Amino acid sequence: MRASSRVVQALILAVVVGLCVLLAVTTAGHLEQRGIRSGFDFLLEPAGFTLGESMLPVDAADSTLLAFVAGLLNTLRAALPGAALALGIGILAGFGRLADNPLVRGLASAYVNAFRNIPLLLQLLAWYFILTDLLPAADAAMHLAPGIFLSKSGLSVPWWGETGFEIPEPGGFGIDGGARLTPEYLTMLIGLALYSAAYIAETLRAAVLALPPGQRLAALALGMSPRRAFIDVLLPQAWRAALPPVTSQLLNLFKNASLAVAIGYPDLVSVAGTSLNQTGRAIECLVIVIAVYLLLSLVAAAISHRLEQRTLQGRPA
Amino acid sequence: MSRIHVLTIAAALATFTAPAHAGKTLDGIKSRGQLACGVSTGVIGFSAADSQGQWRGLDVDVCRAIAAAVLGDANKVRWVPLSSQQRFTALQSGEVDILSRNTTWSLTRDAALGLHFTAVTYYDGQGFLVSKKTRVTSAKQLKGAEICVQSGTTTEKNLSDYFRTQGIKVKPVVFDKFEASIKAFFSGRCQAYTTDASALAFIRAKEAPNPDDYVVLPEIISKEPLGPAVRRGDDEWFAIVKWTINALIEAEELGITQGKVDALKGSPDPSVQRFLGVGEDLGKSLGLDREWAARAVKAVGNYGEIFNRNVGADSPLKLPRGLNAQWNKGGILYSLPLR
């Protein structure tokens, strides 16, 4: 019985793999027949375009591959701090919804309902136009604190630049020197964090409410204050239940970062779009984006799975 | 993104299932009774739907002329609005018969994308729009500037080429959608906006809060010959599109206008006679009838009329003829001889 089921499984796998290979070979054949150049060789040719902002010093003469890497780093640069921020805000808002204080509870639920029920793309566009419409022009930047400027061109802060540690100062078309967080980056950070945090808040609230009411009552009967009962008894149990859906929200945040192209942030998808147009390699550029997202999501899922295992192991029998 | 996904997958599937059908484009159009024309999602003057949902523009009129030539009716066109990322895939996969979508003719595109450009319908070039407040009068003063640009065009490459030559660093801010890029520029996010000069004229005239606050810089940093493309592997269809466009240009040179097509059939000029199918039958070599060119001009007018109506003196854009004047009127528009 088991042997035969293995044979069936092996057959199914062989058919699936065979179909994939057939699809790839036939597509490549037809592309060639129609005079469409295909292949990944374009990755090693000069990109010919630059990124508006990048953690790598990429130039138009650098390879397309390097531009893709810079785009991926930009994605991570928005998604990773965004995830940390989302987790923090989500925990606060989740507890806020459980608070005894009606004002805190009302504010938290208003936030969760508003941000969960508006499409993320609209939120990103709204944040972007708030940042670029309402802030002063770059040549009239707000001087928030010594060396910190805020304007349509973004937030300039002191940082290491080409000439060592730099304090931003007005010059050129706006503010020169230091590090600048562009409105595109700030929008991604704020938009992604607030959107995902609303979901995380709901997950945490649900996890706490799902605990048997006896847990809280028992803790109170032992003389714990409501706060201690919440932190020492309810939270550790709720956290275990909440961990898988919360990590799945953080993964969603990473995938949602691909909306960056709508507001002009040079992420992986944006670089792929530009390369697609320069080279016409539509399938190839798409495959790269799919593969990168799939790979990183799988890695993140594996990490969160191990985390869950460890949390569950600590569970009392 | 989602639209790109769908189309690319559609292209992959189409290439997977459908055998190449060389020489069958015209048959397909005739049996469908419709020309599938890929246009932009909205570039005023070239291809844009008006308030009644009618497609208008120079690129649109080219498709209407071809529909008139091959189907006898300029209205038998199915308009397929395509983003700049979708356009080549849509043509390769056979979703459209012709891509008439302000697309630059370049070596890479002509040689590597499985398509053929047919003829140039508009000679354009890339320029810059800046706010007068910046006091910039030349692109060379844009050092350190942030420049808003729409993705999926040749624009980004030209931008980086030009400023590398000048030894100046600028920062592109690349948007997916035209509307978003324009909005960002006029809200003051960027110091300059770059795209083809024809579009800059439109953007300044129609999108700026106050056109007088903005100025188009004198530098034209690239050559952008725009023209329709067809799929490779169908030489018959390629010839029809190429020669219909040449006919529109030749009609202007010969003085054949939309209103005078019928009256000129009595003209003693042999070139005019040939054009209108009175004497020789030029249509036969193309697999069309003898009145194909006459029908095209009667439907949309000659090139000069198309130009003036959509982008020239009679349009809101008021673009000068410039390079797009006839070769004997100071331009470089030169129809191949119809004989």
C-alpha cells in the first residue's frame, strides 16, 4: 500500500516536472521562432539607468544585475524597518483595543478599522501626496532641530557622506549633505507599517480574547493586579497563538512593498520594470522578481516556523 | 504589476499554444472585421479617449487610416489601451495587429523584440520642463536636481546618458503612472520633469496650475522617432502598414486633402491618378483593392491634416511642424514614392 502510494506520488511529480520543462522549452522555441531574443545575458550588460536612491553606489555603467541587487536592497530597506515598526504599533494598538479606558479603546479601534478597510495602494498614494503637497519646498525646508531639515525633498539628518560626517545645510536645489530619507521612502515606511500594524493588532486582540476566561479570573483570584495578570498570565499564552498569523502578516508586508513603484520608490519591481523596457525581456524580468520574492518569503517562513517550534517546546504539558 | 503579469503569462501561453501564423494577419483582420490597434492609456494629441469615449490623436488616426484601407471603414477598429510595459508583449502575443502608441524606434527594439517598425509618424526628442522659480535656464544647471520621470520609456536611459556626458549627477524619481509623475512634479517634489518634447508642451499647457510659471528648457537630449510597429513574420501586413503611412505623407505632398479626394479623381497629374487608383492599380501589389489609399485619406485626411488636427495649429498643443514638415518645406518627412 505504502509502496504503491509512493509510486503514484513519484508519477505525479514526474508529470508536473515534465509539464514545466515542456512549457519552458516550447516557450523558448517559439520566442526564437518569432525573433524575440531571450535569455539572462542582459544581466551582465550595463544597466544604462540609475536609481534615484540606493544603498549601493550603482552607476549607469554598472551591470543590470547590480541594479537588481540595489533594487532588492531598497525593498528590504523599506520592508525590514517597516516590519519592526508594524510590530511595535500593532502590539500597542492591540492592547489599546483591550484597554479599560474607553478613550484609548475607541482610538485604537478607530485606527484599526480605518487602516484595515482602505486599500493599501490608496493609503500609500494618500501618504505620498500628504508628504509632497503639505511640506514646504526644498529651498524653504523646515529646520526641525540643528542639522535636521524636513521638506518636499524628504527628511535630511546628519550622517556619514562623501566628506565624512556631514551636517545637512541649505544649498543647491535644497538641502545638501548628510543622509536624506526621501518622501518615497518615508511613505513606504509609514504606509506599510500602519497598514500591517492594524492587522497585527486584531490578531493579538483575538488571541487574548480566545483564552479561556478562567485564566484571567484565576490570576486575579491569586491576588495579581489586572495589569500583572495580563502581562504574566494572558500575554505569554496569547503570544503563542498569535505568532503564526503575525509572521504571516509580516510576510504580507514584505510582499506589499512591491507597490512601491506607484509612488516612485526604486524597489525591485521598479528596477525590473525599467529593465524590461530597456531590454524587452519581459518573461526574464518577471521570473527574477517572482524567484526573489518566493525565495525570500520561503526563507522568512522557515525562520518563523523554527521560532514557533521553539515557542511551542517551552509550553507546559 | 498585475496587468503586466497577466499579459506576460498570456504571451507565454500564446507562444506555447499557437503556431506562428505568417502572412495571416490580414486574413485575421478581415474575418474578424476589425483591426486591433494598441494605443496608449492616454497621451493627448497621440492617443487618448475624449469625453465621449472616442479615441483621438495622431496615432489613432494612423490606425483609422489603415482600417479604412483594408476594411473600407475607419471605424472598424478595436482600441486596446496598453501601458508602456505591456505594449511589446501585447504585440508579440498577437493581442494587437499593430502597435500605434508613441513608441520610439531604436535598434534594440527593432532587432530583439520580434517586431518591425514600419515608418516614422512623428520625429520627437526628449526635453525638460522646470518651474521658473528654480531660475534654471539650461539643462546643464540641473546639477544635484531631482527629476521626475515616468517609468517604462527610453527616457530614463537618455537622462542618465545625457548627464553622464555632462559630468553632472541628477536623481531620477521614477513613477509607474503618468498621472502620479505629473502630480509629484507640480507639487514641487522634483525640480524638473523630463519626457518627449511633444508631451512637455501638453503637460505645460494642460496640467500646470499656471502654465506661465513653467518653462521648457532649450536642450533636446535625444532623438525619438515615433512610429507604429507590427509583429515579425508577416511581410504582407508589414508592407500594408508601411505603405499606408507613406500614402498619408505622399498625399500631403501631392496636395490631396480629405475634402478633395473625390474631386481630384479627374486630375490630369499621373501621380495623383496613381494615388487615387484611377490609372494604375497600386493596391494589387499589397493585396488590397485600387482605392485603398484614397479611402485612407478620405477617412482621416493627409498627414498635414492629421498633424494640425491632433497636435498642430488646430489643436490645444499648438506644436510647430519643425522636423515633421515635408522634406521640401524644411522638415525631414519624406514619403517613399508610390509608384
